[in-house]
Amino acid sequence: MALLNKKDAALLKDPLADNNPITIQVLGICSALAITAELKASIVMGLSVMFVLAMGNVVISLMRNIIPSKIRIIVQLVVVAALVIVVDQALKAFAYELSKTLSVFVGLIITNCIIMGRFEAYAMANKPWPSFLDGIGNGAGYAILLLIVAFVREILGSGSLFGMPLFGDAIEKTGLYSMGYVNNNLVILPPMALIIVGIIIWVQRTKNTTLQEEN
């Protein structure tokens, strides 16, 4: 017997492309613009959101039948805030320099529309296992977009990957820099991240006929 049935597999696969939380649902755009200048920071942010979303979905699903409807949003906020504190403290303990780079953006996971949206739209109406898969899938879909944007921005904007120079030394003018190559500092600015996300959305919708029909 397969570990995942067709429905469970779809929960993991669909958010990666056809129902991506950033490009299709247009959620979580702010962090995609803010922290994607470096690939390392984007990986950590993506994993953090995946952890908070998956664990949060499970907790909300387990509590869904006992949460009074009038305070469900407050309960959801308390759950996500508690998980974000865990992530923040773990980063400070094991990756302090990276936690300083991410700064307030880890705390802002609390207000990430993807998380609250999945709590409300899925976890409140489904059992823990599919809710967990939904959290992993949507978290992965979010993370993949961050990695794509960060990959392009760090290479073109800083001439590096994971902080390691790819084209030589820009200060000493070695490698490609000795031939006149110059890093495009505009790529590091948030507006360029929005442009890159826009290009990804355009390519995705051009290739996906289903999305074209929906529009």
C-alpha cells in the first residue's frame, strides 16, 4: 500500500506549482521581497515557515472541535505566535548571525497570510494528517519561490552564492570583474524581487492553460 493516496499526494504537489501560495494565491509576497537578497536567509525563512505552518495546522486541526467560533482567530494567532517564538529562539541559539540577518522578519511570520489562510481554510475543517501534509505542501511552495528569487538576486546583485564569490573579487578586479563585469546592485533592491516574482507568474500562467481559462 502506498504511503500517500492520490488526495494526500495532491496536498503536497499542488502548492508547488498549480496552486502555489505566492504566484497563484498571491499570499506571502512581503517576505518574498524583503529577505530574498541572500539564498541562505531565504532557505532558513522557507524552512521556518514550513515548520510553523505544518505544526500549526496539526495543532489547529486537533483543536478544531473545541475552539469557540468567536475566538478562533485569536486562538490561531496564539498558536502561530508560540511556534514562531520556538523558531526565533532556535535560530538565536544555533544560528545567531543568520537570526540577526533575518531580524524582525522571523517575528513577522505571525502575520504571514499563508499561515492564517491555511489555518482558517483547511486545518479548521480537516483531520491532523491531511492538515500536516497541507502545511508541508504550502510551506514548500512558498520556500521554492523564495529560493528561485534569491538565487537570481544573489548571483546578479552580489556576484555570489551562499556568500561565496562566483565571478572573482570585485574589489581586486579579478575574474570576470577584470573584464569589466559589474554587479547589478538594482537587483538587490526589493522592487526587483517584485519584478522577478512577476516574471515567474507570467511564465507559469503562459504555460498553464487551466490558469488562462480561469482568467
